[in-house]
Amino acid sequence: MKDVSVGIDIGGTFTKIGIVDRQGNTLVDDSISTQIEGGFPAYIKYLSEKVKAMLSDFDVQLVGIGVGAPNGNYYSGTIEHAPNLKWHGVIHFSKAMQEYFDVPVILTNDANAAAIGEMVYGGAKGMKDFIVFTLGTGLGSGIVANGQLIYGHDGFAGEIGHTIVNPNGRVCGCGRKGCLETYVSATGITRTVYKLIADYMVDSELRGVSFNDLTAKMITEAAIRKDPLAIKAFEYTGEILGRKLADTVAHFSPEAIFLFGGLVKAGEYLLKPTKYQMDANMLSVYKNKVKLLPSALTDTNAAVMGASSLVWKEIEDKN
Amino acid sequence: MKDVSVGIDIGGTFTKIGIVDRQGNTLVDDSISTQIEGGFPAYIKYLSEKVKAMLSDFDVQLVGIGVGAPNGNYYSGTIEHAPNLKWHGVIHFSKAMQEYFDVPVILTNDANAAAIGEMVYGGAKGMKDFIVFTLGTGLGSGIVANGQLIYGHDGFAGEIGHTIVNPNGRVCGCGRKGCLETYVSATGITRTVYKLIADYMVDSELRGVSFNDLTAKMITEAAIRKDPLAIKAFEYTGEILGRKLADTVAHFSPEAIFLFGGLVKAGEYLLKPTKYQMDANMLSVYKNKVKLLPSALTDTNAAVMGASSLVWKEIEDKN
């Protein structure tokens, strides 16, 4: 019987579920609403029944469940005060799920799950020191050093998206100003497009789109169609990211930095200015040593795969 | 027979040597010139003979030699292109020393040695996630996560002193601008005193001192005597350090941050503004969780103790 893990990716609207083997093959995937009536107890019951039904179609051995969740705490298996979820306070997720399953339930935040996914299935196989930046609505970071994820003493390490790149910069959802994620993220680049429209007169198809309608996907596609303003928006984003990566390298001296998320589909429009500024601002001892790569997890199920990888990593660390 | 380790701290002018037991008691210490005639081969021979002579006075069992050196690389045991040493290129220190001794020789940079010293003998006993900042001529940082020092893939992680706090800021010895250590270090605070003399008219005993004569020790002593300009220089230093520490916490979420070095003798004049700015700029999830402490290694032999601690850490990790 084949060993499998279940990966669960919890978003504000949907929860995605996949059954994944050690090689990263997804046997089946599905999703449920995160906003189910009846609150967290009803949700966890429905989720567990769904997972059991999915498993029942296969002749497999479940070895563990991995969960990626906003504000997920690896140490306690809790989701703590996640602003995008309807469940308030501290949610004892792993404990609740273990009432339905007799296998380990391992939970962490989405970016940490992406980093372990990169190590188990993706481009970081065999690496002991690397960092994954997830460019989604916000900017998450999962940091691996000495072959281990850095969770910090309380489980909340890796918030590079909330380091400050400009003390007088853009207002951030966290209540402060100038956080990296206000520039480098899907929402960051839409803010940048509007700033550039304000500052410049260059022609662009994006001038006809309201801020409410504008998405990072539209900007990415416009850049690929060589829209000059969209390209400039990626340059602006990459320059800020690149300067920050030079600082990141001075902390960790990683072998590679991976970029994950929809914005990375812009390819060289994002990578080139990022790499240029990273190299230009880097301390000489690190120069030409650090790879900057798009994530190798390009599957639409990448977040689920990241979650499922937590299980394999845990098993392999114990052996 | 008592187990002991030898700690060696290599500076540009002097090399300090100590024989230290597991509890952190220094049985004896001494020093030799780092600039001995005959280059590195003559130096390593003289150093080894000195260590053997020191050991011969005690009925002890040598279990290892720990070395703290500028640009020291833990993985290879080499000192690489250290600007303050007369030996050029890559020096195979550990290998050379092992021709004289049949025990492990463990080498890393001074700040990493200070971090392990804090964990083995000092205020970080039992901690798994903490950071030590050494405020000397420059600013070094030794980072421990998951109970392990972060060396990075090439052995050169932990250069937080060379993260950029102001892209248009002070020229740094590394060839870039605005590095943290141009503000927060012994030389940084002397530059700050001169900036404040230029900007303000407040009275100060330091106005009579040339830049060449001015030392961080003089500024520290002036602050303790309540010299208003010296106190302002510590405030300026602490504010820049505190803002940076908020970012550092967002990377590592450490249990504590320790400050080490002569500047820390200014006590609250440095710690108060640092803590204030660290808390004011910190992401809410970390607030009131991270201790900011002076190093508990206040001994004049602290650097030697840090070096010697590398041996105990290595032995304990193997067991």
C-alpha cells in the first residue's frame, strides 16, 4: 500500500485539499468553503469527513496531514488571530483535527509550507540554506537554515514582508508604514501602477482600469504584451525587492532565493531588475554566490503540495 | 583529570589565549603578537608552543581548541581575506593548528563565537533562538535558531552590520553606503558625535577632542558623567539600532537579543532608546515577547571565552 499525505491549504474563502505521494504526485484534489455555517466546529467536522471520503477511493496508507494556514503556529498547531479568517482568537486546529484522525497533524503558515514544499518536491532538493518568498496578497517568507525551517521561539519567525523598506512609505495593513509587502506583492504592484500613472504620462492599457478592478494578473499579462507602464511597475517592484534581498542575504547567506506566486509569471520583467539590484547592493563576500530562482512548484496545487510536504519532512527528520 | 578547552581570539594586533573549563572558569590566560616575524607559519608554530606551555602547568585533559577570528569560516576552518590581518588570501588555520594538536580545532568569526559563548556560559543558557550583536570597531552578529548557529551555505551568514539602514548614508569600509555598522559601533558613535557637534550648539567636553583622539570609551564615560552631547550620541545610536532590531525580529522571532561590547557599558543611555524604538517599530505579533539584554559575558576575557565555548557546543551537539 502506497504511503500518502494529505495537504490542506486554508484561505479566507476556500480550503483546498489534496492527497499527495512522496514523489509529489497529486492523486486527487478538491476544495470546500472556509466560511461554512456553524463556525469552526462545523468546519472541522465537514473537512475531516471530506478528507476521509477522498481517501476511501484509494488503496493507500495515510501517514500524516499537513496544513498551511494564515498565522499558523507550528509549535502549538494553532491558528492565531488570523485577520482574513472568520474564526477569531486562537483556534486549536491540529488538536481538533486529531479527534478525527490518528496520524500527526502538522500546521504552519503558508510561506513556511511553500519553503518545505520547495525542499521536498521542488527546486531546493538537497539544499540546507535557502529562502522562499511568496508574493500573494501579502508577502510571506519561509526561511530554511541548517536544513531546518526557522520558526523562532514562538513559531512566528519569517515575516520579512513586514520589515520596513521606507519609514515614510506606504500605509500597511499591519498599522505601520513602508513594509516590504506594501510594495512587493499582488496588492503592492497594483498600488505601484497607480503611483506610476500619477507620476508619468506614458501610455498604458491600465489607464482605463479602476483601482478596484485592477489585479496583479492584469498587470502581469500587460507586461507580457509589452505595456510600458506595466513593465515599469515590475521594474519598480523588482528594484525594491532586490535591495531588500541584498539585506536578506547578509542575514542568512543562503544558497538560493526562490520567488513563488502569480507575479513570477512575469518572468524576466520581475527577475531581471530584482537580480540587478540584489547584486548591486550585496556585500562583496556574497557576490555571485546566491541563486535567484522562480519556484519550481508551478502547479496550481502548489499550496496544497507545500502543506503535504510538511508530513514527509517531519518523517524524514525523525529517521 | 579535568576537561578543558583552549579559546583563542585573534585580533589585528594581539592574539589572546585562555584555558577554560566547562563552567567558564579561566585557569590561565595570556597573549602573543599576531604580527610575529616570519608570517603565518612562524605565528602558528609560536602560538602552538605557547598553548602547550600553558597547558603543561595543569593536570588537565585538552578536549578541543576554539578560535574566534575575523572572516573566520566555520566549514573550512579558514580565515579568508581578513582586512585587519597581515596574512593575505585564504589561511588554512585549523589545518595548520592540527599539525600540532590531536584534538578538534573549531574556528568561526568573533561574533559567532560570542553567540556560542552566551549560550554555553552566559545569559542565553537554555535558549534556542537568540541573537548577539557585538559592538566593537564594527558591528558583528551571531544568530542562533533552533539551537544552532546560522552559518549559511558558505559559512559567512550573520553580517547584519552590513545591512543598509540608509541608502544615502555614511560611507562604509565595505565600499557601500549606509551600513548599520557605520552608525552602531565604536567607530559609528564617534562619527555621530562629530555629526552632532556640527548640527547642534549644546555644550560638551567632547568639543575639545580631535576625531583622531576620540574613542567610544571617552564618549561612554562622558555619557555616564551626564555630558548632554554624549547622551544624545547614545540616543541617536540606540534609535537606529532599535529600528533595525524590529526588522531583525521579523526575520528570526528570537527569545532575546544580547548586546556585547564596550558601548554597552553606557547602560540605559544605550538600552533605553534602543528598546523604545525596537518596540515602537515592531510588528504587533512580536510585541513584549523579545528581551533586549546586555551580554552576561562581561569578563575582560569574553572573546576568549566565546572561542573556548565552540568546543563544548560541538561536543554537546554530538552527544
